[in-house]
Amino acid sequence: MSELRGLMTRQHRAGRVDWIGLRPERRAEMRAVDAAGIAAEGLAGDHARSGKRAVTLIQAEHLPVIAALCDGTVTPAALRRNLVVSGINLATLRGRAVRIGDALLRIEGALRALLADGGGAGAGRLPGNAPPWRLVRLGPGAGRGGAGLRGGAGMIRRATKADRAAICALHLASWQDSYAGVLPAAYLRDELPADMAAKWAARRFAAPELTLVAEAGGEMTGFACALTDRDPPLIDNLHVRPGLRGGGTGGRLLAAIKAALAEAGFARAYLTVLEENAAAHRFYLAHGGVDEGAVDDMLVGHPVRARRIGFGLT
């Protein structure tokens, strides 16, 4: 086995369940839920039967790539998948067992899972070829007589014009929180709301813009926007709602926007971060960025010093 193959087939961290959906009956509209019971035939309330499609899965990291190729929004409900998971490589797990919540599943294909034990396996009772990690670190969910699943991290999707107001409000809140002490307080309070509204009113939510939003529990938790009218493209915005930072949303957004840019054919991307923003600088370097040096930049008409951070996308 080559070194690259070994890296690709080894799971380096625990994953997460980001979204759970139920199909009440064949061709019925899917219903998103926070938790679901699970038994031998599949998720409680889902029409699937035991077999190779008892539970269907897709990686959260793939959704924005699919959306970029379709030039529109793609949701797990549209793809009729039960579980959206992130942080792991499903393609390497075919024929192996994983534990999700209290249930043990055997992966039968890149997007399918067969229940090996509807909650009856005790903790740690994985087959000998199962990877030594837990897919999710969650407690029991709803449902009687079976194991439970609970989603927590939310999902990432392509933004649409319908998201304009929510993105603008989140962007405003993030700036007012992050740039206190960098920009004049009077500007942040009195002028920034109108400037931000004008900025997002002009956005087309179409090429050359590539905008992704993160959601959890029906609330927008963050967004990222890249401008592809240059090569390398500029990751112009990446913001997480104040109070929710540090929970992984920023990392998932960065990974998703990089994946979408790579799928669009770009080899590199870059962004700029204020020199005063040491926390953001550390974050980007920890997520694969390379400091390419100091640059002069403008922040709403104010000259600032920033660092250019480059990312390889291949």
C-alpha cells in the first residue's frame, strides 16, 4: 500500500452527524429532525426497510461541490439522504463497521449503510476490522426499543438571494464584534449598517461570486464568500455568528469553500487578515494556510496592514 493510499484509508479523527432526515413514505417530502430512533429496519419514522439502503448517508463536504456543479442549491433532502456526516471519508469505509450514537452500522457503499446491530452491540464491541474511532460523540436519541441518533453541527449549502438579509445581519454582527477597537466606534454603530446593507444589496448570488452558508437548528450560523473573477480567487468573507465561534463552523466553511473552488478548477486561493487579528491568523494557518507576507489593504476606506494567507486546493 502506497503512503498516499495509507493516508486516504486511515481515519484521523471522529466525525459528526450534521443533519438527520426521514422519508415518511416513498416519494414523500423529507422531514428534518433533531433526533431519531433506530432499529433493525432503519430509522424510526423512515420508510426504508432493512437491507443495503436501510440508512443512507452523504458527506457534508460534498454538498457545496455538488451545488457548484449544478449552479444552484443542493440539500440533503433533495438527495433523499438520511444522514449528513462531516469530518470523515465515507468512500474509504466500504465493508467496514462504524458506530453512530448507540448503533452499529456497516457501510455498503459510498452513500449507503446496512444496520449490523440495531443498538444491541455494547460499547466497544466493534468487529475486528472496524476503525478504532467513534463517528459521533453523542448520547442516546429518541425512539423506543432501539438506539438513537442526534444531529448537532448543522449543514452547509449554496446561498441564494433569499439568504441576503440573514447574511447581511450576520456580517454586520460579526464586524461590530470583531472590529471594535480597529474601526471607530461611531462608524460601527451609525454608518456600518447602511454600508453593509448596500454591499449585500449589490451581490448577485451568482458567478463570479461563490457564497456558502452554514445552518443549524433553522438558524444561519456562518457564511463564506469567494470571488472567482481572478486567479487565484479571493476568499472575501468568512464569518461565524458571534457566540458560536470555536465550535467548528468556521473550519467546515473554509473546507467547503476550498473544495468548491477546487472543483471549479482553481489550484490556489487566498484571503487577507488584519495584522491585529492574531486569533484569525492562527485559525487560518491551523487550517492549511500559508502566510505569504504583509500587504497594504483598505477596510471601508480606512488603510490597514494585513497578512496575505494562501491556500493550496489540490
